[in-house]
Amino acid sequence: MTRVLLLFVVANILAFSDQGNVAVQAARIWRMTNERPIIDQFFQLLSMPNVASNLDAMKNNAEAIRKMMEQRRIRTELIQLDGAPPLIFGEVATPGATQTVVFYAHYDGQPVDPSQWTGSKPFEPVLRDGMLEAGGKIIPLPAEKFQPEWRIYARSASDDKAPIVAMMAALDGIRAANVPLRSNLKFVFDGEEEAGSPHLGSFIRGIQGRLAGDVWVFCDGPVHQTRKQQVVFGVRGSAGMQITLYGPKKELHSGHYGNWAPNPAMMLARLLASMRDDDGKVLIPGFYDDVEPLSDAEKQALAAVPNLEADLKKEMGLGRAEGAGRRLEELINLPALNIQGVASANVGAQSRNVIPANATASIGLRLVKGMDHRRTIDKVIDHIRKQGYHIVNSEPDDATRAQHAKICRITGRDGGYNAVRAPMDLPVSKKVVDAVKSARGEVILMPTLGGSLPIAPIAEIMKTPVVIVPIANHDNNQHAHNENLRIQNLWDGIETMAALMGMQ
């Protein structure tokens, strides 16, 4: 039986079947008979550099995705704002539909350092026959079938081009099998999520009337560490700043001036140590005051999450975990202060016997529902001031240096957004969970994703519930070098997207 005939037979069976989720079945059959074309299209998209600051490259990405969408009869438009990558908006109107589902993903990726990638380049996708860390080797693309444990290595393979490809393949399968859609579908693909989505609010306000829906489904982040599908109802907010402390105007010989000239690297170490204890608890006064407690339903959901503490510590080479005995899933529902990087003078072969002239730290804040990102930043700055530092916004001049014993320059504090969390017991939340279960079986419900997504502008402007349904493997090296996607996660993602498109 030819593949075309097989599809014809299966399509007609599915079109009249009332057993199971026919959209999921249709997507599975389509994927099984089109694995290589799906991967080919994915590789083409992954080969396009996509750092948000490179507007020309982002426009190329947007045009490629628009063509993918228009080939599937999705009415598509690129929305432009000065200084920002295009927002991609698409729409599929379904006659008689009583609900609208809005799918969100982003097509930009984190910046890359090609020298850190092993055996391949960030924008030259390769297929490996397993995890790189487990000895997975680069192999050629097969003519047809792909093994589930093979992995694709490239920037944005998991974060976040995979869901876009999964959505397109899901729609292909649904249409090939003549499965009727029950919802209007809308697609919003963001081009600067990794840069904090600074223009998303303006984009949304510009086409607000066209973005109305019953639920937004965010397709970003990883599945649970057990490889079970998770459905998440909120994200932590994000804020941050860069602080620079000052010592002498220029580096000084540590023998001639040690014990006399203040060392800004040591000052920075003490300042950072004053902000949190050994278990990760933030010591800044009032930091936790605005935290909104979890509901009983959310606490019950957390209690049902499998305990993987021992496995995770082994996988990540950790002899201890922070949190004073609390589990990971509980801790990501609390705010956090993270030291993202520290720089002062040089180390290693470049190390010199000097007292540094300055020392800098990048601080990241993860916020939970109830906290305001601006107010939280102010609390951190107040804490720095109480440690005796004079706060400046630019390089201190000689007069400022002479007047103040301890000086801290603060930059990069203007971005950020608040946490959002939708109730688990909303009717539309239950619809999403039921749809995902129809594709993936048992699912894990989580109140909050550990990372941050730009959900706040949507919740604030559109007043629409947002539910997160991620598809990437948890060990995907997200934001790091050697980012990857497990093949089975892509196949599962196609069926999950089909289930959501066929949601009743």
C-alpha cells in the first residue's frame, strides 16, 4: 500500500471515528509518514541565526515562518514596530466555533559563543544518536525513520522553535485527515522573548481587538524531569540589575598598596553575601512581604509531584541542595535572588598581583505572584544603601570619590515584569488539562514554572487566562551551549499541539 493510499484510508477512518482524540490520532499518523520532511523544515529554521538584537536576521526568520504558516492556509501578518523584530500574528477562523485558543511561542534565541559548542556550530544543526554527554555521535539524517532518543543540537532547538514546527505539523495532520477543528486558532510568535519582550505590550495594544481569545497557551519551557508532560498555570516574574563597586582609580600593585587601598572585589563579595544565606533565603528586609500564598488546590498539586531530589542531585553533580530541606517544586514557587555573574580584574593565566579598580555583579530576581518588580528592585537598592554605599547611576567623578567611602553604580534596573498565575480550577484550565491528557496520558500540574515568560502584558491587557504547555526535554541545555531537543519530545509535542487545536 502506498503512503498516499495509506493516508487516504486513515484519514477517512479518523474523520468518522469517535474513539479517542481524533486530532491526536491524525497528527500521529501524519508524523509517522512524514518524519524526514518535518525534520528538514526544522533544520532549515534552525540554520537561521536568531539573536533578537540582529534585526536583519530576525526579519529573515519572520519571513521564513510566515511562509510556513501561509503554506498551511493560516492568515498571517508581520506586525512592525521601530527597533523591534516583527511580531508574527496568524489566524485560522473556524465556522461555528464557540471558543478561541491563542498559541504563543517565540522565535528568537539566546546569544551564542560558538567556541563553547562541542563538535558543531550553533546555527548548523546536527543530529546525534544520543546525548552528547553520554557519547552521542553526529549521524546523517535518515531517509525516513528517526529513533526517539536521538537528539537535534542547535540554538533554539528546544527554546523555542520546536513548538512552532510542532504546531505546523499538527495542523498538517489534522487537515490531511479532514478532522474538523472546533476552535478558532490564533498564533502569536514573539521575536524578542529572550531579550525580555520589551515591545510585547505595545504590540498587543496595537492589535488588541484581534487577539481576543478564551485562553492563551504558552509553548515554552521543559516537560517534567520524569519526562511526563506538565501543565503549568503561572510563571515567576523577572527583574534585575548590574552593580559596580569602586576601589582605586586604577589598578594598584597588591604588595605596595595591599591592606591600605580598599579592594572592590572583596567589598563585592561581602555585599553579595549580605543578600542571602547558605540555604538561598534572601536576607533583604521585606523581600517576601508581598508574596501571595498558594491556594489549597495548588498545594495539593505540588504534593502530587514525584520526588526526584536524589536523582536530580546525581544528574547535576550536587552534594547538597539549598532550600533547607524543601523540594525543588516548592522552591520555584518562592522568589529568588541569583548572582548571574561576577567580574573583577583577571583570573587564571591572566591573573596579576593587583588590587582591582572595580568589581561588577549581575543580579537576577525571580518574583512570584503578589510582588511588584519595581518595588522589589527598590528594596534591593535600599539594602545596598544601608550597607553604607552611596548610589550613583554613572561613573563617579573625583569629587564623588573623595566625598564617599563606598560607592555603588547601579545600571540595567529598568526592565522586568511581574509574575502571573491562573487558577487551576477555571473551566478553561480544566479544558486544557483534559486536552493534554488525551494526547499524553497522565500529566503533572504545576502552579508555577521556574523560569520567567512575558505573560504579564497579556494578563494585564487582554485579561485572559494563560496556561503553559511546554514540550522540550528537561536536559536540553536551555540558554547554554550545546542546546538540544530529544526527537521523542518533538513527536510528543506535535500530538500535544493537535490535542489543543482539537480542544472541545
